[in-house]
Amino acid sequence: MMQLPKGETPNCEWFLDVLEGLPADRPGNATPEVLLTKLPERAREHASHCAHCRAAVADFAETRQVLEGLAQRLPEPGPWFTRRVMNSIAVQEHELEERQEGFWIGVRRLAPRLVALATLLLMLGGTWAFQERRAARTRALEMGPTEGIFESVPSVPINDDVIASTHQEQAQ
């Protein structure tokens, strides 16, 4: 924990935090008396007993008065100011996002094109396969049954039962 100056208590640190948290008010209201009335009861009671905190309130009021004077001398922004600032912020956010996710942004941009290419290839491949199958069927029907070079009549399949029974008759 940080070291407090001599004579200050932990309540002084709490008091200073509460004092800094006060919202800015209308110009001319930054006096020590007005600031003390805006503080909670416990903080006002502490300020009445602590000389360091009363001095802090006076310093805080003086700082606010000086800042109010500076704010009054600033020129009013033009109507284009907000738009330009917001555009600048959007560009910076976009650049930051692109630096962080540069590769994946490229993939996201390329993905629809890859899907379209894959769909096109699938359609072309399916059409080609369907036509090849249809052409193979047509060729098979045109060729008809094949005839052998030496035999015009197809051979009769050999019946194994007949051979087995003939073999048994010869063995007896």
C-alpha cells in the first residue's frame, strides 16, 4: 500500500477518492463550500477535523476554476468535427482489427469464392459422370451378345452332378 504523508490517515485517502469522483458542475460552482456540500456526510465530517483534507478541497476547487477558464476559451468545434473524428476512429479500429486478424479476414473474403468454385466443379463432375454412365449403357446395348471366333453356338455349362454320377458308375 502507498505511504501516506505525515498526519494523514487511511480516511484521508478515502476522502481524496470521493473528492476526485465528484462530477463537474456549472461554471462558477467550483468553490470549496459548494464542493463540500456535494460530498457525503461522512466525508464532510472528516474534512471538518482534518486540515490536510480541507487544503485538498481548496486546491481541488482552484484547479477546477482554472480548468473552467480554459474550457471557456476553447473554440467551438464545427459541424464537420464529429463526423471526421468518428470516421478517424472507425478507420483506426478497422486497421487494428486487420492487424490482429489479417489472415482470417482474407480467408473470410475468399470463402464465398471457394464455395462457388466447389459448387461449379461438383455440378460439372456430376454431369460428366452421368453422361459417361449413359454412354456406357448405350455401348453395351449396341454390342449385343458376343459370339466366339470358333463356336457359333454357346457351350452348355457342364453339370457337375452328371460327371459325379458317371464317375461313380465306372467305379462300380
